[in-house]
Amino acid sequence: MGAEAEVVVQPGIPVLDVPPCPQVDMKSPESGIFQFSPSIRSGSFSDIGPRRYMEDEHIRIDDLAAHFGSLLQFPKPSAFYAVFDGHGGAEAAAFVRKNAIRLFFEDANFPQASEVNDEFLEEVENSLRKGFLIADLALADDCGVSSSSGTTALTALVLGRLLMVANAGDCRAVLCRKGEAIEMSQDHRPSYALERRRVEELGGFIDDGYLNGVLSVTRALGDWDMKFPRGSASPLIAEPEFRQIMLTEEDEFLIIGCDGIWDVMSSQQAVSMVRRGLRRHDDPEQCAKDLVTEALRLHTFDNLTVIIVCFTSFDYQEPSPTRQRKLRCCSISAEALCSLRNLLDGSGGQ
């Protein structure tokens, strides 16, 4: 296993130091929609890949309510996941991971509720957006983070049946719905037409696929040597885009991965591979490791981090025991048996 940077929170154990995109409009089957409640469990794996330094960080909290205790009230079940893919050094990604709970929940005044409704959805989105921007400014103020260090950020919240993904950068979240890959985020790269237009309207330029000839993403936290002074519109922004759905019994799992995975694998290929694995052994941790191993086999050139979040359990069969080889029976005629006996008697007399 390669170098891994992760915060995994088990229930009851506190963590220490730790314009919007159109919503995904998917009609849910009427049958069982209100009865369904996600059964959440997750696994993750990271590897340094061919790089000299590990700049990825990630967070897994399968039970957000248990983590905060009585401090905050969340719909049940509740969970929080994040991937931070650093560049220009590991400082920015490490800082955001270390302070994520404070930045995204405490400082951003995350709303409290026991049920999900339209008002709560709007408050959650506004709070997460605020959290991204607070994290961006905190990187500018921290003397331990270089102004040339930055990080992409993707967060995924599960609140009851709500799945909300916020993304700034080129990490990607992909939902598996009955085997079909549904992308829950947009890669913010200079090749994306809407991002290119926004960059150029704000005085930036794209050179050989790089923002201002330097950066391969158009949204990131940090990188203050590339951003205009505070309060000024900049080609490089920390503003996240959001996508959300209400989960149903057809939604099997979510893959969250840094771009080292998606550089060599399509969303559907990753979903199909994880689905096969879960049907064999129902182990999201092993599936995350297998996905990283496959990306390395396909010669990815980046650090690798994957989180698999399962919403239901797969029915899988234990491997059947090795079948015993059946012995073939054959009959021997009386004449052949007599000849065999005479042969053996003759050999024994020698």
C-alpha cells in the first residue's frame, strides 16, 4: 500500500485537527421511494503512484451525527466524504483536510434539521459554498501554506436520502444506479467550454490546455499567486458547483476519486469494475484498492485516491468448494480378467 493520507471517523470518536451547476434531474420509481433508507458503509485506498510526493488527502465519516454528538442535528443517516488533490506542494491539501470539520461545518454555520425539505436543501448548499470560500481565504492567511500551493476539493454529503456533491476542480464523483454510471460532478478543466469562456471573460487565457499556461484546472482552493486580490473576480476561483439527487433503492454506490483515476478510466468502466467486485465479496475497501491497482496497470501518472460509499448490501455467493474429481468405472470381460490373472501369476513366478 502506498502513502495514504486519510481521516476515517468511526462513530463516537472525534476528529482532532481535523453560478451553481444544474441539479441532476432523475425521476425516481414511485415504488419504495419513501420507504428506502440508505445503509451506509465505505472503504478507501490511496497510493503515491509514479509521483515523487503524495499530495492527496481524503476524509471518510460514515456517521456524521455520531461524530458531532449533540452539537449538531442531522437527518439520519448522515455521512460526509471529501477528496483533496493538492498541487504545488502538499501544504494546501493537508491544511484543508486537517481543518475540514471546522471550515465546512462550524465556521460555515452548517444548518441543523431532523428532516430534509426545500428550505433545508437551500441552506445546506449555501453553507457548503461558504465553507469552500472560507477554506480558500484561510489558505491565504496561513503562513505555513505557500502562495503557490493549492488543492482541488470535492465533498459528498448524505443526509437522509439526499446525496449532495460540491466540487471545485477535477476530482469526480460517480453514482452507480442499477449498473449505470451517473456523473455527480463536472471536471473543471480548461478544455470544458463553459469554464474556458468564464476564464477568458475575466482576463485569463488558455495555453496548451493550461490556465494561464500554468494550471490544469480552472477551480481550486489556494493558489493565491494566481488569483487577483480579495474581492476581485479572478479566472481561477474556489466557487464549487453542486449536484444533488434523492437516493432510491436502485442507487447502489458512489465512487469518489481524484483525477489520477479518471485520466485512464471512464466513469462507466470504474462503475462496472466496482460493481463486479461488490457482487463477489461485498467489500468496498477491497474495491477501492482494486480500482487503484487497475489505474496503475493502465499507467496513470498521478497520485491515486478512491473512496467507495455503499448505499445497500449486495447479495453475493461464497465460492463453491472444489468439486471432487469423479472416478470413471469400466467393466472387464471374463476373458480379459482371466488373461490378466495369468499374466500376473506368470510375473509373480519369475
